[in-house]
Amino acid sequence: MLDFSLSDEQKAIQQVAHEFAEKEIRPLAAEYDETEHFPEEFVEKAFKAGLTYPYVPEEYGGQGMDFLTACIVGEELAWGCCGFATILNANNLGSTPILLAGTEEQKRKWFGELTSRPTLAAMALTEPGAGSDAGSVQSTAVREGDHYVLNGTKCFISNGGLADVTTVFASTDRSKGTRGLSCFIVPKGEGISPGKKERKMGVRASATYEVILDNCRVPAENLLGEEGQGFKIAMMTLDKARVSVGSASVGIARAAMEAAVDYAKQRVQFGRPVAEFQAVQFMLADMAIQIEAARLLYMKAAWLETQGLPFTKEAAICKTFCSDVAMRVTTDVVQVFGGYGYMREYPVEKYMRDAKINQIWDGTNQIQRMVIGRIITS
Amino acid sequence: MNMVVCVKRVPDTAESEVHIDSSGKGIETGKLSFRMNDADNYAVEEAILIKEKIGGTVNVISIGDEKSDEQIRMALAKGGDEAVRITDPALEGSDGFALAKALAAAVKGMEYDLVLTGALADDDGCAVVGVALAELLGVPHAAYVKKVEVLEDGKRIKVGRELEGGLMEFLEMDLPAVLTIQTGINEPRYASFKGIKAAAKKEIAVKSVADLGLDPSEVGEAGSWAVLESFSYPVVGEKAEILEGDPAETAAKLAAILKEKGLV
């Protein structure tokens, strides 16, 4: 049995998220893209609006949405601006290890802190020498009595350094590669600090930092799961993150297409709106085709998660397809705008810059193809 | 404080092209999205703010078909307590006065101290319903309200009305009363998912005109003072003067024209 309709509650929160994106994000998007400042007041607004930690259960202080509903909200926020949406998505990414691997006590404690006020969370896995190859993580965690001492440098961390809580992946046994990775809950404080702030091509409202761990002592009770389970926790977290990347990509593509349709209907050349020329109309049609398919993919992957079914393959398919669609659609949207599209005065070159990262983060689209290939040939 | 808020489902026409439908008495709505009337959204927020401050209940009323449940539930999700939807084919063709009769009949059956409506509907822009409702209920009203303060005994309120040029007129009023709320009076909140889920479980009482004790002839065209004849597009003016010359010249010519016509 198939049912493509959203529930009344899903439609209502979709409308709320859309209105929030329209009123609180869009008016600021160009300014923060230009200045690369971090919009702190936005975090407060999102908190007040009930849009932070969407799929954390209500009993832990979250919004209690199922994962599909959270992704629908994510599409709307990214429709507003993917940079702003990234701030909240990084919160999800950073706190999901606690949700997936935390004990009851850990979940109550840390979500109690994260959800009681406007907060940021971050996930710190990537290092200069360990991107796609997570087994090469150099950061170490050494047990000393009832503490672990963490050392190392993480890079490209969204919300990194600013986060109230960072889930840090470090090796407790370098000889074991990925099987030696462990995950720690690290609160803001002594031993963890922001390094260089990255200057990015897109999603510039979100802050991306290096994260420096310098003899960072965390209580042993902050270990998530057991020693050596870090890689598994990271992969489970990334499965969800990849679906979120898919929904955000659809949000960008949709925003760009809407801009192209409006422009093509107004822009007159050779005495007619350019939308009436088949060359342009076919480009717009191709955008609609791709976006429709992409949305169905992220919804299918998210739906599998809500049913408790395996979705690793579908998450990788969704992430790859949706982000590739966002890249193609936004590139074509710039083309539809012609010379104006290339100018920063118009919003569409930003869509193109924002789209690109989605093909890279949370596992490059090449890594996704490896994941998919391994699953279908195993 | 027992409060009633009236909300209306309206098409979102801010960024859409509006076309007259084949009946000539309506617009094509197929491609339009719908939302709560802007000023009503502020009225809902004001009621909830008062409830949060001094306690009480917020009853939501809307006239419309079952699609209006979307807007009613949004008001419930933000903090409304109960809801009534007035649905009856007899209401077709009602003017603001006839709609106010139906609302008054519903409000009379409730305990109320304060009724809040939006000052103006975004679709027909009549600004009639709230004021007519007060008249029919036999209670005082204030229109275009931009500030509400409940006075200590809870039996009176002080309201600020927005006048031209940013002037505010302050009035003290006895309760019960009707206020038509102007946009900008507050910052409407966003409904949370928890609120949306709680609202989904609430019952919306659906009432016909007869349920409210009215005869169908009291509403619709028969019960209206004004009857909508037709919509038409504004006639495109014929006279347009194109100023020629370089920017400095055209600016000087434009300034001269504006001065001559006494517009600056």
C-alpha cells in the first residue's frame, strides 16, 4: 500500500517552517552570506519557534517529530537559506550520537542541557588527514583514572568551537584503525577550543571551524557506548545526516527553480517572456522532473528510518541524487538568468555555491557510490 | 478573562497573480495557497498573550468550509482552547453584516469578556465584521487596536488605537467589548509541533445557521445589506507621459511636474 499524502500535522509544521524561513531567514540570507558572520539571534529565534532538535523525543526535551517530519521541516529551512539551515542540521548531527548510543542517563543529562535554552551542538570526526578515510583519525583519547584525556585537531567542523556540546571521535587504540575509534561527549570548556574559522564558498551563515583538543579531560562517563564503537556510531549518525542533506538539497533546488520560473515569466527578449521559448521551458521542466524525484527519494529514505527498517543504502542514494540534483538545477538556474544570474546582486549564484557542499560533506558522493556499490554487490 | 477570537481563511495573494473566475463574483483559487488572515493572526496572539498573563480561555471561531479547520487548528496549536466552525451553504453571498449576525449568534452562546477580530481581511478588505459584531452583541468596540492593557480589576481595559500619522488614541473601555486588532500589535509566535499535535486531538464544533438559532434568510444575500454584483479589472489608463532626456534632465522635469501638481 502506498500513500504519498502528508498528515495534517506534517502539513501544519511544514507551513510553520516555511513561514519561519520566509520571515526569519530569507531577509537575512544575503547579508550573512556576504559578511560570513554567525547569526546568533537566529539560534534564539529557532529555539523559540520550536525548530531546534526536531527529532529528539519530547521526553528528552526535543520537538518529538519523527525523522520524516524533521526532514520536511529541513527542506523548508534550506529553501530559506542552506547556510542558516546548516546551523540547525549541525545541531542534529552533533547530538545524534547521544540519541543513538547514549544511555538513558546520558540522554537525560545532555539533551536536558541542549534543549532547555538556545544551544549549539557539533560533531567532530573529520581531520586534515582523515576525511573519507575515518580509520586514519589521529586524535587520541587516553584513559587516566576516571577520565579520558583527548588530544588532536579536527577540521571543517560546522558549529565547531562554538558548540555547547561536541561529540568527538578519537582513537582509544591506534593499532585498530576504525575499530579503535571511540566517541566522547565533550562540553564547552577547558581543553576544547575553536581553531581557524574557515572562509567558505557557500553556506556562509554557518560557522565552520577547526576544533583543537588540548589535553581535554572528560569524565569516563562521557564515553558513548563502549571503546571501539565510535566508527559504528559515526556511520549510524551519518545515515541520518545523509537524508537531511538530501532534504536540504531539495530545499535549495526548489528555491532556485522558483526564482528561475518567476524570472523567465518576466524577462522579455525578442518581444516575449523567455519562459515561452522552448529552450528555456525545457530547462525549467528538467528542473521540476529532478526535484520531484529527489524529494521522493529523501522521503522514502526518511520513511524507512521511521519504520525502523535498514536505510543505509537508501540514505546514500538519496544524498547522492539530491545533492547532484541541487548542483545541476542551481547551475541551470544561473543559466536561465543569463548575465544577471552571474551577478551577486541576484540570489541565484548563491544557490549554486550553497548547493556544492552537499555533494561533499557527510561522505562525498564518491564515497556514497562506494557504500551503495558494496551493499548491492555483497 | 474569557476571550473569543474570530479567524478567517484567506488566499495568499501577496505574490500571486489574481484572476477573476468564470462566475465573475470570485477569483480563481486553484493555484493560490491559503493562510490565516494576517490581522487575525495578531488577534490570536494578543488573546494568547492576555491568557498567559492573567489566565482565562481562548475560544476560536471561523466561518467557512472544512478547509478552515487548517487555520482553526493553527490558532489552537498556538494556545487556543476550544473551537467552533460555522458552516452552512446558506451563508453563501453574505456581506460583512450577515457574517457578523452568524458570529454574534455563536458568541452569545459563550461566556465572554473580550472578542478579538482582525481589523481588516486581506481578501475583501471590508473591515466591517468586527464592528458590526459589537453592535449586534450590544457591547462597546474599538477598531484598529495597536495596544491592549488589562486594567487591574479585569473588568476594564485600556486600548490604543492607531490613527493617521502614527498617532495613538488611548481609550478605557468596560468589558465585555469587541476589539478589531491591527497588524504589528505584537509578534505572533510560531506554532510548535507539540502544539500542533495537541490541537489535532481537539474537537472543532461544527454549527449550521439553524444550530445558532438563525433563520437561513437572515444570512446570505437575503440577509445582507450589500450584495456583490461582479468583479472587474481596473481600466488601464490611456495617458502616460514619457520623459525624454538624460537622467539629470528627466529628474528636473519630473521634479517640476510633481511641484506643479502640488504633490511635494
